[in-house]
Amino acid sequence: MNVITKKISPTIYIRYNLPEVYLNQFKEICPNIVVEPWNFDGPEPEVTVDLSKCEILLTLGMRDNLNILKKAKNVKWVHSISAGLDAMLTEEVKNSNVIISNAKGCTSVPIAEHTIALISAFAREIPAMVRKQKTQEWCKMLPVRTLAGATVGIIGYGEIGYEIAKRCKGLEMKVIGCRRNPEKKSKEQEPADEVVGMDQVDEVLAKSDYVVVALPSTEDTIHFMNKARFNKMKKDSFLINVGRGNTIAEEDLVDCLRSGKIAGAGLDVFEVEPLPKDHPFWYMDNVIVSPHNAYNSNNHSERVMKLILENLTRFYEGRPLLNVVDKKLGY
């Protein structure tokens, strides 16, 4: 849907479907808008407008590598509607003056709720109950666990981890956060029992009944959870990944799950998405596959659009933007 004619260079170029209600709010801030949706599961479409004067690009950092900037050399700010920037942060973009912001924080609460759902499902043997329901098998003595007193280790203790920790404490669990900068949050606001540095990750793995991985995708985190680290985990512990798929060495995880080295895994993200139909994860009773849906909620669009509208106002008023990404760190 073009909001202005193709002869006029837009100030804002949007690469996803924007509901009419939000489009009208965008136009109140800047009338020069073009919307040309890209189905991000398909090939990148041709741009049909002149982008020589475009200043703002709204797109999906998980899929868009920003080749479009070759046609939009005056873009000052790119906002990703995803928190992940896997495709976007190329070396060319990292070394440019373009400001990158993302949807960090918009998905923290639903991801935290999804994490609690996965932890609870394993603790109460929900997958086994579902399987037995299909065969009408009445089994009262499943080996369920209580969450109160259990330890959850959150690897990558950022905004998502913070929201997970708050909910785990409500269930009387012990929480250990593990992050690059363990001093970042003040003690008065901190729900975790402990926050430690990444140099202590092996100790956290060894203590945790549930290991939640919420790491961003960076050069340092690719296959961060591998055979060596799985071997540090308790034999009866569970792995939950709600961060990025490439932070897990999937072949190593399959081997550990098959051998009983760890009890199970709840996975929302994968190295290849959609998860291939022949992948072992689909067929393992001790794995819950969730189709990269932890971020979703009934008010997801509202959260994302509220952030973008606030940033648009800030941009035109010359104020600092929210959620500006450190392009070198990758988040």
C-alpha cells in the first residue's frame, strides 16, 4: 500500500504491513510515508519508489540485511520490529553512521510467561499427560516435581531474564542470573537471588534444575551451549531456549537428550526455521517444540507500535531514541 505517489521520495519507508489505525498515527508525525510490505519468508521485493531522501526505514532485523541502503543513502535511522538483528548487523552496517534500534522490551513479558509455561509443563509432566490422553491411559503416578525451592539459572540475564526472574520468584524458586555485566541492576530492584558474570556460567549450570538461555546472537554466543556445557548440567535438569537458535549446538543437544545426559528441553528458537520436518526434535518425547512464538501476545502490535511512535516523535524533536543498539556488541 503506497501512502504517497511513487514520484515523491518518502521520509519513512516501511517494509511490513502497517494496520490503518497505526498508519494514521504515523502520518500525524510525518505525512511522507510509503508502505511496501515484504513477506519475509520470500525473496526481497523490488523497491518501487525513489529513496534518495528517505531518512527512516522500518523493517525486520531478523531477515533484512539492509541491502536497500544502497538505494537509500540518506537513511539516518533504521528500526527493527524484531528484537533480533541476525541479518541486519552486517559489517557494512556496523561501520556506518546509521542508528539502529529494535523492539527490545516489547516482547519481554510474553517471553517470560512462555518460559514459565515450559518450566511448569516439564515439572508437572504435561507432555506425558498429553501423550497418555491420546491413548486414554489413566496414570496417576507420574514423577511430577514442585517448583518451590528449585533453582533456575538464566543465561543471558537481560530484560527478558529480568521478567522471567520476577515470575520464578513468585513461584518460590531460587534464581541465578548470569550476564556479561553482573553489576548493571541495583540490588533494591533485583528479583534474582544472585547475579553473576559469564565467567561463572559453568557453576550456574551445575546448580540449576532449569537452565533458561536468553542470549542474543553475537559472535561470542554462537553455539555457546555445546556438549561441554551440557555436561556441566544436572542429569535431571531441563534446558529452555527463548533467545536465539544459533546459541545452541543442536547436534550436541540431540546427543545429550538421547543419552539421558539431561532430562529434556523446551525450545522456541532454532538454527533453521521453520524447523525441518525430519529434525530429531520433532520426534523426541523429552522435547517441547514451540514455533518461535514465545514473543507473541494479544497486544504485541500495540507494544511495538507504541515504541515506534515514541521514537518517531523523539527523532523529529531531536531527542535521544529508545532501544538504540550497540552495533559492535549486537544488542
